[in-house]
Amino acid sequence: MLFISFSGFAEICSDYSIEVEEGFRWSETDFTKSKASTTLKSFQKYIDNGQEPSMAFLHNGLILIEGYILKQSATDALEAENAPDIIKTMKVQGFCEFLGRSAIYD
């Protein structure tokens, strides 16, 4: 597997297939700290108010949070100078396989 330096803009999953129909795919750029943080705050509001979120919000919100964590883990591994290639492969594969099978719930 070829690893490139991650600059914040490069796609790390360009070599992986996406199994999700075109209109329901997530993009690597969807998984940001800002979106994950906003989603967590929204979940907290639902919990505090005793309300039930819509199924779409719940599904998509959980995917945003998990995707951000997996992407950050992969990014950290790619940027680590002394990380073994097997660790980089595991982290990138974990995120990219998640991205390839996770659909946006509409």
C-alpha cells in the first residue's frame, strides 16, 4: 500500500471502493471536528430535554462522530514519523472500509 503525506486536503481513501449508491455517499470531507462537535452538542440537547431525535438524525449523527474518530486516527497514523506500516494500513483500512459501506440516511 502506498502512503502519501496527509496535508489535510488529500483523500486517504482514493484506492478503496465505495459500496453505497451515489446520492447517499459520505465524503471524507464530511468528517470534521466541527461537525462531530456540533452533533455531540445536539445529542446532548436531546438528552437534556428528554426528546427523541429523528431516526435520520440519530443514524447520520452517529456516523459523523464515528467517521470523524476513525478519520482522525488514520490521519494521525499517516502523519506519525515512526508509525509502522502495519499500523498505518490498519488505521487507513478501518476508516476507508467504514466510509465505503456507510450511507446517509434520508
